[in-house]
Amino acid sequence: MWAGNAWRAALSEVPCGRSAQSVLAQLRGILEREPEGIHRAGTWKSERVITSRQEPHIHVDGVSGGINLCANNYLGLSSHPEVIQAAGLSSVRFIRGTQSIHKNLEAKIARFHQREDAILYPSCCDANTGLFEALLTPEDAVLSDELNYASIIHSICLCKAHKYHYRHLDVADLEAKLQEAQKHWLCLVATDGAFSMDGDIVPPQICHLASRYGALVFVDECHATGFLGLTVQGTDELLGVMGQVTIISSTLGKALRGASGGYTTGPGPLPYLFSNSLPPAVGCASKALDLLMESNTIVQSMAAKTQWFCSMIEAAGFTVSGASHPIHPVMLGDAQLTSHERHLCHWIQLPVVSKGKAQIWVQISALHSEEDIDCHVEAIVEVGRLYRALP
């Protein structure tokens, strides 16, 4: 983000007629100054290189002993032996790259979500881009939650439909926007199922409103597929609105860990803009779905450990955001701190979240033990007292 601002600043400071070399020289100076300011503000983020496998205890920058609490590895499948063994091969889909393993996985995804069709993409970001641009025309309208994930927002910007934004989870504001959008031919309500920053869940009334006004519903399930709902199909199952969600997009790289790629699933045939073939991990995703459809033991373990963390951290005096979801940010107001040296989790502050909403972003995995969770709570309490973040 700061690099993009630097580009715009450099171009605005260079008079017309200056050469490209002058612009680049100006840019170089700004790029050198910008990080210094970010460091002074205490908002610089450094990469922490994991030098071991994606497990609950990892090596970071060659140092052992860290507890991994921000991996998106909800069910611990990144190191499951059956998932690792199932890796396959792939190529470019339109150039002899559509293999039976791809078609089998698409059929399995559609069956898992109880839909008619599914299309694989290299990522869920690509899936969202391919969907909106292929589905919506200048005669249509898309209505988007203001806190939707960036890939949804960017994908909507690329399509030619009219854009409406409603306040976060505000069904009254959505209804007003739906009334305004009735002049368009097709209306599509687009929302995350589970919002990844705070772990809150979309209300079912959104589907009820869409049905009342003749709109379709699109839900991004990246932080829901595989662990929300009775049979872990996602938020539509959790909320009892499966028949009212038209199209779903999701990822193979979070709960279905060890895999990469994304997909859309819905009524067939789905619109198809373009998709490269998935890499070898396509077989891992297929095996991960098999494991989830065979048993809910892993999901139950994750849910129990999530509840254990919430009870412990709230008993310590912290406010925790989130609903029925493994993402539970620990809210710290305006406190300024960095990640604890023993634990790998995200400290999130301005500009990612608004002022007064600083948080330690925690995500519980089925791989964590109660001892891991207790140790992490102790570390948060230690840091909270040090920076006077506890009430």
C-alpha cells in the first residue's frame, strides 16, 4: 500500500515534461523515506520465515519453540499424511490441461456443497474475478457489504455492473439499496460468509431480503468451508439458508490445507471466463474433502479448542471479538505492541483496522493442544499487563 502511495506522490511532484529517469529518481527518494516513517510510527511489518513444516509448533527464522496461531490451517490438514500422499499433476486447462483429477474434484466440490456445478481456479481471488466479470453486464447491479474481503471488492470493480455498498451486516441499509437497485435487470448481493478480521457471521436476513426483491446471493466462504455448519458445508448451512444462496466461492488453501486453488459452485452451467489449471496440490484438496465427508471428528476438536481459548481469554479480562468461528481477535484498543517472541500471531493496528480497534488476531486450529492454548493465553496476559491493555 505504501509503495502505491509513493508512486502517486512521485508522479504528482514531478513537473510535466520531466523524463522517466527523473520520475524514477524522485520515486527512489520517496521509497527510501516512506519506510523510515512507518518504522517511527511503529507500524512496520517484517516477514517471519517459517523454516519447518506447518505444524502447531514451528521454527521461525531457524529458532524453535514457537506456537503457530495464525496459519489459516483450521483443521490441521497441511501435515495430514493422507493429504500429503494424494498430491497429483496438472497443466494449463485450455492446452490439454484439463485432467480427470480436475473434473473429479469439481464434481466432488459440487456434491460437497449440494450444488450442480463447480469450476476450479488457481485461487479464490481468481474465482471471484472470473465470476463477476462473466456473470454481470452494464444492465445489472451488485450490492456489496462495505467490509467484504479485498478480492471481492476488487473483482466487483472490474465488472461492468452498477455498484452499491451497504453498511456492514446492516439489513435495513441493504433493503434500501435493493429498493434503489430495482431499476436494474439482475441484482446480485455479494458478501463474505464469515468476515476474516473480526470473525463475525453474515445474518440470514440478507438471504430473506434478496428473495423478497428478486435478487441473487453470492457468498465467499473462504473462512467457513470445511468447519461451519452441521456437515461443515459453510455459513449457508450454519444459518439454514442453503436453498437461498445462489453461488459460492471458496478456497482450497485454508481449512482444506495442504492444497492451493479456489472455486465457484452453484447452478449449472456456471459462467466461465478463464482459468489456469491447478498445481499438483489438486489431489490434496480431493483427499481433504474425503476426510471431511467421512467424519466430523477434526471439526469437533477445533470447535472445542476454540471454546476453550475464548473461556480462558475472557476469564483473564480481555474482550474477544468474533462469533461461532475459530477467528477470535483479542481487542486491545489503542495499545502499541509487537508479536510475542514465543508465539506466531498477528498484531493488527492502523491502517488495517480503524483507530481504537487494535487487536491480536488469533486463529485456533484442531492441531493445537490445551497446553498450547493455555501457554498462549499466558503470553497475551503478560503482554497485556506490560502495555496496560487489561482493564
